[in-house]
Amino acid sequence: MTKITHVVEHDVYITTEETTPEEDSARKLKRKKLFLGLAAGVAIAGLVWFAYDALIASRHVTTDNAYVGANVAQVTPLVAGPVAEVLVDDAQMVKRGDVLVRLDDTDARLALAQAEAALSSAQRRVRGVIATDSGLASQVTARAADRAEAAARLAGARGDVDKARIDLERRQALAASGSVSGEELTVARNALNTANANLRAAQAAQALTAANQATAASTLQANTALIANTTPDTHPDVLAARAARDQARVNLERTVIRAPVDGVVSRRQVQVGQRVQPGAMLMLVVPIRDVYVDANFKEVQLTKVQPGQPVTLHSDLYGKDVEYKGTVVGFTGGTGAAFSVVPAQNATGNWIKVVQRLPVRIRLDPAQVAAHPLRVGLSMNVDIDVSE
């Protein structure tokens, strides 16, 4: 028999309840069953968690810290000039080679005309140099003939000197006996002087013709060096003028700015009438069919992640109804904190360790991206199967 007392504020009352031994046993048995059920529930929950971790969780790493990216193409002019026409606007789809912007090409056309004129002038100049080479060769031949003639005159002058000397010596020998008059002796002496003067003139003429021949030969050599192993089309001056002409032609073509890739125009910053400089960003072209995903996993999640593993992705844009398949490409060279503008400085004394995240590059299936286009910066949920 059991007596139970109940106490209530301000009033106390006692109730007495009698129970049989069978009821006490039943109550104890019921309590034991409840404890056994609770223990069994805890055990089952542990087994389920262990099975989930062993069979599912341990084979997958997931994160929602992932975003769509792409190799965005910047559209920049390569030549300076005023903008004459802008043919696209933000959010417009373009194909590679489509005209985006046209610059005023007046200056470029004038530069091309000047370069073409310079090329024509260089070609004519080289042809003239080649033609001059033949004339200079003829001059060398003529100077050689002049030198030979001068040598012959010098030989004749020397003969005249020898003859005049002999004549004078003979007359001087006969003058002592009175066989030769003083007038003849004077004439012979004058003849010798004249012969010596002619000899010196012939020697000077020979030196002059030799110098003229050397000058003509040097001029020929210099002219030949300018055109050696070249033609009117391969001469360096012609090649330089042709390169300048080609550069002017390229600059004219660059006044028409075209799309470098297929994609969507974004951040257009150019207006008609604006004068642009080389390298100034006019707009972006985002190749939405070549997007990828950078998933920022915690460093403790990357133990089993390797390139080539399959990935399942969902975009917040489409929800769970659209599933993307991808492949792990690889890891970036450092964590986000390492490449931040103000990286963590561990030597300041106020450092607190934080689990770092390493971006993992994931390649998407182009067919799925074409069916459900994505945009740069969209959030993604990533699940990597690390069992393979």
C-alpha cells in the first residue's frame, strides 16, 4: 500500500492511495521499457549518423560559398581618335567580330596616304641607286683609261727630257772647239728646260688621273654597298617604308573596334564624340557560354579533393530544379586572404587564427550552360564527389 501526500499553497491536504504489488510491478516495467526505448532510439540515431557519415557525408564535400566567374574581355582601342559611332549597348548579345565602335578615320586615312607615298619614293630612290651603279662603273673604266693615257704622256715626256739632255751635252762638248754657236747651245738648253717642265706636268697629270680613278672606285664601292644582295623590293629602305605603310593600314583598320569574343556587353562607358586613347576601357564583353565556378572550400574540406572529380551544382537563380554537372579543374595559388588588398599580418601580436578558404576552379558542362545561362557573380551550391 502506498500513501501519496499533495501540498498546495495556503491549504494542505493529504490523500491516501492504495496500490497493489501487481500495479507497482507494471509501473516499474513500463518505466524500464521507456528507458530501453530511449536507449534504442539513441543507438539507432547514432547508427544512422554513422552510416550517413560513412556512406554519404564522407564521400562528399559541399559549400554554398561559390560564385560564377568568367574570363571577361575588356574592349579597348589600339589607336587614338574621336568616337564616330557606338553600335551596341549594355546587355546586348554580340558575336566575335561584330562591330562595337567606329572611330573617326580621317587622320588614319591621311597617314596611310603619306605612308604609301613614302613607299613609292623609296622604291624610286632605290631604282635610281641601282641605275647609278652602272654609271659609276663606267666612270671607273673611263678614269682608268685617263690614267693609262697620262702614263703614256709621262713616258713620252721622260723620252723628251732624255733627248734634250743628250742634245745639250753634245752641243756643250762641241762648244769648246767652236763647232757649235752659242745660239744653238742656248736653244738646246731651253729645249731641256721645256722637256723637264713637260715631264713635271705629265707627272702631275698622272697623279691627278690616279686620284680620279681612286675617287670613282670609292664612289662605286659605296654605291654598291647600298644595294648589295638586294633588289628594289628587298632593299632596307623599301622594307622600312613598306612596314610603315602596313602599320598605317593596320591603324586604319583599328578605327573599327570589334568584339573579341562571343558574349554579352556590360559596363559600356563610351559615347559618341568622346576622344579615346589607346588602352582606355570602353566596355566589357562577358563570355557567358564559357563561365566557370570558383568554390571557396574550407581548408579542412580539401583533403580528398583532386582535379577531375565530378561536381554537382545548383544555382540560386534556378533553384533545385536545375542541376549542373561539372568537373574539378584545380586549385588557385593561394587563399582569398593571401591575395586580399590588406593581407593578414601575423607578426602584429593581435593575430587570431581563422579557418582559411581556398578557391577551387570548377568547369561546367557547356551544353547545360547553354540551356540555362548563368551570369558572372551568381551564387552556386557545390557538391564534390570525392569517392572517385
